[in-house]
Amino acid sequence: MVHRLISIALLCSSFVAFAQAGPKAHQALDLSIRTDRIVYSRADAVELQLQVTNYGPNNPYIWRTDLCWECVQALKLHVIAADGREIASGPTSGLPPIPPRPGHPEDFIRIESGTFYGTITELKTANLFPKPGKYDLFVTYDSALPVEFVSWFPRNDPATNIPVRTKGDPTLTSNRLKITIEK
């Protein structure tokens, strides 16, 4: 009986180890933001730096269009007023995304273990912040790429065999920045 329990325990631990080793596009990814300053006037532009860092052992891929502020709604900018209410803002177009192209692996960004990928965007403070004051700023990232996107590709396309981040993966949330807007 003891041998049977030990065998079952070993089998279960092997299954868990195998499941954890499988390709998951969202494992150990971190989303962070920075700005060039913390105090701005209403006439300034905020230089927003967005960075996705891979701290895990796998090498996930991200659809390049997901990290384009003006392309899809994968990135959402959250502006929180001092009273705690969220202000609706953000530089997304709301247009449906153009899907990745079969046979074009350059549509995906590989983020190798121990590396990061980043973008820099300038945003006008007058478009983000309604009046002078103190605000919190953070970003969330939910891929706009449907889970079933691989069915759009021929079976021999490389995109069907790589761990790509899709809508089915957990939301990434960045750090919060404190921003002051002066007159």
C-alpha cells in the first residue's frame, strides 16, 4: 500500500513538473512603466516608457501590434485622480486589429529569458489629465490576439508552435506612478 501511495505521489509530481515546463506565454512576464519626470505642466508631453520583462525560464512571444498604443486596445492606460476615481483616457484608437500574417514571424516579438522589450510614447498632458492636481498612472496589458489565432495559419507556419501571449492569458498590470500636473 505504501509503495502504491509513493508511486501515485511520484506520478502526480511528475505530471505537475511537466505541466509547469510546458510553454506558457504569460509565465514570469512583468510590465513596468516610467516617465521622464514626475511633475508636468498642462502644456507638456509625458514621455511614457513601457517595458515587458521576462524573469522566467521560457521564451514567450508577444504580438507586435499589442504593444502599439494607437493600434489596438491591448494596452490600457489608467489615470486615477486624487479622490480615487478613474479618469477615462488613453491613446487607443478602438479600431479592430489587423491580424498577424501567416508566414511573417516578424509580427511577433520574442522575449527571451532575462531580457525585455520596451516602447517609448509621448502623450500630451492636456489629453490625459483634466486639470492640475495629483494623479496615479498605471497600465494594464491584455492581448488583443484571440486564443484561436493559430487556426488562421497553415499547419506548417512557425507561429503555430510558439508560446504566443493571447486573450486567454492573465492580465499584466504595471507599477503605479505618481504624477503631479501644475498650472
